[in-house]
Amino acid sequence: MQTPQRNSAQSQLSNGTRNIPQRSPVVPVGTLINTPFPTPFPSQQVPIASQASTSTASRRRSTRSQGPLTHNGRPYWVQSSKDWDKDGSPESPCSLELLIQWMEGLNNWKYFRAGLNGGTQKKGAQKCSNYLKQRRCPPMRSDSACQRKMNMLFDNWKVAQDFKEGTGQGQGGRLIADAPWQEQNRVVEEVDQECERLCPNYTRLSAISIESDGGTPALRADSLHGRNIALERFESVPRTSQPAHELTQWLRQEGAWEDDDNKDSEDSSNTGDVLHNTSGSAPLPSSGSINDSLHGKRSRAEDSLSETASSFLSLEEEYRQKRARHESDAAESTQRYRERKLELQRAMLEEERKKRRDTSIRELAKVMIERDSSLEIIEAMRRAKEYFEQEEE
């Protein structure tokens, strides 16, 4: 195979000219030749703007994942997929415990569920989320997440409460009512265990949920809106001072003429005067007119409406009294539960203090034995205990 230089030389010789081919410069051995790197494929090239946006997004993700820090340098209020009851940390309880603590607060559940003081579920969930953040909740719980969780807890509590109070076949109320008196306590415990299975934290949620009637505010007929639409209908009924029927008509219908024979003459004369004064020139009808309001009198329909209004008012007053007693009993139950909870917390703190004190006594006795090998364990423990008693005094 001939090189290109030889081919060009032969072509020049054939043309009658002679041209000496130029030799390429000799490169010493060991010298590197600067050759450019091969151009990458378009699929391998990354734009500069894309590299900048990727680095910025990674920095933002790292910033979000860190979140605020506790006094120990541990991040909290960060995005996490852990369950509500499994995300606790040494600095804070789990999210579920903090959520229930907020629900146990004074009027918090009424503000969220019953609309107390203009509250709504959205506003209540926002307050709950802020409370969790202030308590350094490890994962971030948004307003909507808190709202869904509280509604879910209330739905579970209603299922357990319906089972406990239900009188159907296999329900708690029926089981307790049908149980013999020897097994009454055992059946009650089994029903309570089933309620805890249907709704964890059933006892605490009962103290919270019973405070609210759970009704829809739009359908209430009390003083929620400053007026009672249901009773305004009866207030519009016109009231007159005239009786519905004449006295003589009532006496004839009741047979009062025969009853007056045994009365004295004074009563008879008074009755005659009354009959003379009330009788007119025109004969009285045998029965009252259906439309007595045309003659300026109250009809039987108006009397019925008045009686219904009075009965309704008495029932409403009885309902309000029962509701007040129910709220008072619920408040007392909640107060007893909170006092019992405080007692248990104090007992736990006292037990923890005793454990720390015993540990400190053992550590001090160990140090004494290391310094004086001839000292016995019992004597070292006694001296350490005396030392701590003097410090406490």
C-alpha cells in the first residue's frame, strides 16, 4: 500500500515536474502529544442551568429536612412518614399524645367540634398544629393532618360508645344487662377492653367527647344565634282578653243547672245575676262557631297552639336543665380524671427521684471502695447514704 506522498510524487513525475515531498517533523520518544478529548454525545452533556437548579434543589431539600433544632441540637418539625404513635423523641412525646393533650385543654374540643366562641374545625386544627410545633413535635403535622386525625379519633370513639351503650344482640349494654350478678364485674371489664380495642385511648377520649353534645350547630333551637325560630311561630298568635265561649253555654254543657240545687240562696241569686247580665236579646248558639275569630274570639286552633307552646316551653326548660346537669357531671368527671392523672405523674416523678438517688448512692459507695480497698460494701453503702441524707437536709 502506497502512502499519499508517493502518489502525489508519481503524479508530478508523470506531469514532467519533480517535487521533493516534505517530511513530517520527528517527535522524540517520550514526548506527549496534546490531543483534544473526544466530544461527548449530546445525551451526556448537562446544561449549566440544569446543574445550578439541581444543586439549589438539593440544598433546599437538605434545609427542609433539617428544620429547627432543639437545645440538644436535634432537629424537629421535619417531614416524616412515621405513624402518629411511633414518632416520639427524647425531647418530645409522640404526635398522638400531643394531639390528645391539646384536645384535653379547656374548651379546645368545643372550639373545634361544637363551634364555641366562633370556632371551626379549620381554626381549631390550625391552633392544634401550632401547639404541636411549640411542643417540639418531631414530625411536621399540618392543619389538614390534625383535622383528619381528630375527626378519625372521634369517629372511632363513636363506634366504641355505640357498642358500649347499645342494647342489641351482642352489644355492650345488652351483655351487661343480661349478665348474672356474680359475673357483672367481669362482663363490664370485657366490655371496656372491647371499647379500648375498637378505640385506643377510649377512656381519655370519653372525658373529652362527652363534654360536647356532638350535634350539628345549624339544627339547634337554643340560644346559639340569639333567637329561637321554632318558638317565634307561637308568639305571632294573637291573644285577646275575651273568653272563647259564653258562660251560659259552658254551664249548659257541664250541667251546672242541676248542681246548683244544693247551693244556698246567695249563690243562686249571684248565678241568676250573672246569667241575666250575660244573656242577650239574641238566642245563643248551641255550640261555638268553627271560625270564632271572626266575632273577635279565640278559636280552638288558637287554644291548641297556645297549649302546644306552653308544653314546648316546659319541655325545652327541662331539656336545658338536664343538659346543664349533664355538663356539670361531665366537668366533674373530667376534673377527677385530671386530678388522678396529676397524682400518677407525681408518683412517677417520686419513683424516678428515688431511683436516681439509689443509683447515686451506689456510685458513691463504689468510689469509696476504690479509694479504700479495706472498706466493706455494707459500710460504704451506709456512709454514702448518710452523706446524701446530710446533703438533702
